[in-house]
Amino acid sequence: MPQPMEPTLAALPNPALRYFAATRPAFLSVTFVGCLVGLASAAGSGVALVPALATLTLFFALVAHAGANVINDYYDSLSGCDAANTSRVFPFTGGSRFVQNGVLSLRATGVFGYALLAAVIPAGLYLTAVSAAGLIWIGVAGLLVGWAYSAPPLKLQSRGLGEFGITAAWLLVVIGSDFVQRREFNFAPVAAGLGFALLVANVLYINQFPDITADAAVGKRTVVVRLGANTSRWGYAALALLCYGWVLTMTLLGFMPLAALISLLPAVASFGALRILWRHATEPVQLAPAIKLTILAASLHGLLLAAALVFFG
């Protein structure tokens, strides 16, 4: 039976709204923030931003993320992982529940996910034409990682490589947004974006804790499944420390302005989440506040960093 707040066909009678909701729009905010960091990186370097290109970049980055979300639902439904997940913390873990609750068929979900990813290709080619040829490699890498995170034969998350994939994907969001404006590769978006990408990876990482039983049952060998919930707590701490350590290092080395240190403030949220995780790693229902704090840390870090780059870069 659906849990309270989960989607149902009766609650989503409008087909357009149904498909829009299937993309999990609330969780697209991290891509919005990632694009802002990339644009701020370019602006902070003295590049005059082109609003139309920035808008197009942002929109299709969101479409790509939406497609990856739907593709992930498709393959987790195909494997039986989401159906087996009775310990989910909705809406954060256990998938969108659209297939399991009969809102969309498995086939419709797969077709929709691939259609969203395909829709990004023409926009990517146009942006490449008006910026520089290097953008095509950023776009191809981003789409590949978004697809390979859950899709066979790579299934990065199932091989314990999901965190590497997520970090790469959101670093590419920052680099790509910067590249469209700058029209060349530069270290600045790497300096600005890696810490943010690591915090996004921590969002996906903490979501594995409530899903550990279902993931293990279908052979989805995430890091948390491989190491066990208690040992895996250290992984969350490591990702957070890597993020804030990277920001501090890049700032002290002069790759970002001193004002970028303000983006260390969300460490309070990260380590507040870690405290909850440390106490309740094996109690899914208790982890919702920690998941929310992790999302807050990633989003707030990106926003503060973007502001610092724009006004003090």
C-alpha cells in the first residue's frame, strides 16, 4: 500500500502534471544551484554573461537531471528494488513510487526517461556551436554518467561507484555552465565546483542507509550494502570533510576569493546530519532530519559560494 503523501493516479489525473511530477522536480534544485555556481565562476573571472545562453544552459541541465531521475526509477523498478523497499523514507528514498503505485507503467517510465535525455542533445549541439567545441565532451560525459548511474551494464551505484558518478556529474554541471560563457576550459569552475559536487554525492550517499535491506535483496551492492550501515557512517564524514577541506584549500591557495570561506557555514548542517546518522544509521525512520540537513548543506553551500564569487571574485 502507498505510504501517506506518495503519488497515486487519483491524485494526478492530469497526464501533463503526472509526467512532470514523475521527474521529482523538488530534487532538481541541486542542479539549479550547480548551474549558478558555474555561472558565478565565469562572472567572478570577469566574463560578461550572456543571459540567453545562461537560461538555455540552466533549462536543459534541469531536463538532463529530470531524465536521469526517471531513468533511475525505471531501472530500480525493473530490478524490483523499489518494490521491495519497505523501509523507504519517502520522498527521499525508495524511488518516486510512480510505477509501484500504478501512476505510470514501467514502459512509459522508461520511454519518458530516455526521451528527456534525448531532448538535451539538440540543445547541447546548439550551445556547442555558439560557444566552443570542447562543450560536446562535457555534455557527452554528463549524459553518460547520468545514464550509467543506474543503467546496465555499468550500473555504477550497484558496483559501489555511485558516489564517484554523482561527484563527476555535478562537477560537470558547474564546468559546463562556466564553459558556455567562458568558451574555454579553466580551473576556476573545478576549484568552485568540486566541493559542491561532493556535498551532492553525500545526499545520494545518506539515502542509501534506509534502502540497505531492499538494495541487498536485489543485488544492488552500494557502498552502504558492502560496508554495512555502521561502518558506512565514516563515508559520510569523509565526503563532508573532503568538501570543506577542498574549499578551504582552494581559497588559501588563491583560486577563490577569501569571501568564499562563507560557504563553509553549511558545515554546521553537514555535521548535524552526521550526528543523527551516527546515532540512527540502522533506523530508517529516524534519518529524515539528517537527509533534509544534507540537502540543505549542499544547496546553501552552493548559493553562498556563488554569491561570494559574483560579488568578490
